[in-house]
Amino acid sequence: MRCTLGVDIGTSSTKGVLVAEDGAIVASTTRAHDVDRPHTGWVEMDAAIWWDEFVSISRELLAEVDGAEIVAVGVSGMGPCVLLADEDDQPVRPAILYGVDTRATAQIARMTDELGIDEITRIGGSTLTSQAAGAKIAWVHDEEPDAFAAARRFFMPASWLARHLTGAYVLDHQSASQTSPLYDIENERWHEPWWQRYAGTIEQPRLTWAGDIAGEVTAEASALTGIPAGTPVITGTIDAWTEAVSVGAHEVGDLMLMYGTTMFLVATGEQTLRTPSMWTTAGAFVGTRNLAGGLSTSGALTAWLKDLTGSDYPALLTDAAASGPGANGLLMLPYFAGERTPIQDPDARGVIAGLTLEHSRGDLYRAALEATALGVRHNVETMRAAGADIRRIVAVGGGTQGQLWLQVVSDVTGLVQEVPATTIGASYGAAFLAAGAIAEPGAAPDIADWNPIAQTITPDPALRDLYDTLFDRYVRLYEGSKDVIHELAADQRGA
């Protein structure tokens, strides 16, 4: 059986799928892992885990499906991350993760002052925030000079897998556009003056597009993984963009909502839209641009409540449904790990307002679901104000398995959501890109055939006034409490 293999390195797990030529999932598996949080605001991971889990997943899937022939490999991963490696491709320090890692505050301020916010936005599309990988490279230079002096190459999870599989040193344009301020978004190339200023001795990875073939599996990689030598491997890209591909939400006018450990939103258009509140990036495909945003918590917040209460998800969802819209007067700010868009505030913190002795765990869980939905609405309204033409919403990720969460997001935002048949996510999208990379001209698969829409979630118009009021309070609660929150965040950093 001819199959494509797709593997995605996520925040809390690595997922792999074998997909047949018609899009059917033949086999899948997952490896759970943890990130490291050595200090407040730091989120890191040992990159050795990425390759080790790829090897393990590949061997398991091949053993599970008798006669499977892998004809192409798709790779994907969380990002933008910063993994610096020496000339022998040995990491010089743990990988620094995406916007949930907020360590580079000083570098962001300094670089913004040195380069000017208008020029940064003109060249790169976005202002510098905790999502900016270039600022984290500068952090290593400033804070760990020995590690930086040894660094010769720069990777993200997908490009790290491509390197191990093929020996190619590549990075896709979408990922590069989040290496702010080192990428020129209009000219789709590294911005040489700023690369030399902040990345210096690090070799620039060759830029390609996500679905381009990076190279072929080497004999050494074949011996480890069981994948035949010579098998094509795509460059791949960041998981949120691969998730969008997996559900067909990568056309102009589409908005993808990714329900995962964090929440991610990607709106696709043809114009380069710039707003300081969001991330402007290159798209996964030639000729597209994205306006993107992300909540720092979503599944991470519900998991925290599950662990805190000692309950399980089915019980919490039952209790949250019984609580009802408005969570019996509770309002939560979901900023338990700072917040990315649209407030771009790494020192934001979680708030639960309105608590009484009568409130239950169901009320808390309902408030958490509503908090993430309010965060999504805040992002969508900011995108539209910047000029994004959002015509179609597609939901993907593990959170789509919970009907209540989907309904809450639609009710709070007023948006219809389409949910495809397969919501396994970025690993499936990576397999699809790999299938397209080896197809004959005019014969590439269509994601609508691979993964048709299975259900549509429609907002309840009777709840519009309630959630309009709650959204107004949500915005005012942050504005009214942020001074105290910032003081508390400073105390936490000093602890």
C-alpha cells in the first residue's frame, strides 16, 4: 500500500500518521512529552526528543501496517522556535519555544529602539513581540555568549527533522517570516543587514516553501527510521499553518481556529496587512499572506483546572454544561501564561472575577471555556479592524472533540464554524503536503476530497446580548486590573 507519512512535533506531544493515497488514515500514534520551564517566562525543550520520537513513530507505524510503502514524508512542528546548533549539528542549548516563552523582553525593547518600530514593520510586517524568533536569537547572544559563539545553524522542529532525514539545511518562508526582524516579507528573503547585526556567524538556511521537497532520505536516516533511502521529504512548516492545510483552511478568505494546548488563528489573504496587535507572516504557499494570532493558553488552561480539581474531562464538561452561559456570574481572563495577541502582554496574568462560596467546579470550567472564546473574539475583531476579509471559519485540533467548547466559541463570537471529518491536525496536513509534492502535474490531491466537512456549528442568536455584554466586561477587566497584574508578575519574576 502506497502511503505518505506525516509527523508533527507539538508542545505536549508528537503525532504521526500513515495516510493512503485517497486520504484515509491507515495508522496513527502519539508520543507525549513535556516542556521545561526553568524560570518564570521560559519555555524550553530538549531537541533530541524531536528526532528520537520521529524515529520511534516511524518504526511503530511501519510495523503496524503490513506492506506499507512510504512514498513521501511530511514534517511539521510548533513554532516559531529557536534551536541553535554547532557545526556538527549538536544543539548548543535547549530549544527556545514560540510566543509562550517571554524571556526576550529586553532584547525586544532594545531592537525596537535601535531599528525603529516603523522600519521593523515595513521590512518584516510585524512589530517585535514574544513570538519574534529573531529577538530570541539575540537573547542567546546577550545572555549565553559561549553558546552563541558555538552556534552555526538555526532550526525549528520541522527543519530539524528535514535535516536529520535528508541532510538539507532549509527553512520555509512562513517560518522565516516569524524570525522577526531578520526576514524581508515583501521580497521573501533574509534581510541581510539585520541578519548580520543580530545573527552574525550563523549560516542562513536556504528558503523554500512548505510543500517543496527539501531532499531525500539518506542511507543513515533510513537505517534508523525504516523509511527507504531516496524517499522525498518536504520542507514543512509551523504546525498551525500545517493544521490549516489539513482542513482546507488556507485559501483567501479562510480563518483557521486551532484548538490545542494554545489557541491559534490564521487568516489568509493576498495583501500584506499590518497591525501592531497581530502577526503578519508569509503564507504556506506562494502568493499568500497571513494575519495570525494566538492565545497563550487554551487546552493548557482546561488541563490546569482538571489537575487542580482532580476530576476528569467528561465530568467537568457535564458540570460546565449544567452551569450554563455566563458561568453563573463568573468572568475569567485566560492569561495564565501571559498573553500573545491581541494584547501582546507577556506580563498579563489570569484573573477570575465574581467568585462566591456558591460557585462550583463546573462554573470555573465553564468560565475557562468562555474565557478562551472571548480571547478568540478579541482576535477576530482585531483582524477585521485591520482589514482581514474573513469569510469562512474552519476548526481543527484536539479541542474540536468537545462539542460544548465548539458551541461556546460560536456563541461568543457569533461565527459559524465548519468542522472537517478528520481533525487529527498538523500531522495529517504534513502527509497531504507530501502527497502533493510527488504528484504529477495536474494530479495533486484535493483536501476537500481527503477531508470533507463533517459538521457545522451555528451560534445561538438568543445568547448574543449576553455575550456582547460579557465581551465588553472582558476587555474592561483587563484594562482595569493590568497595573496590579503587572506588579504581581514582577514579584513572581523576582521570587
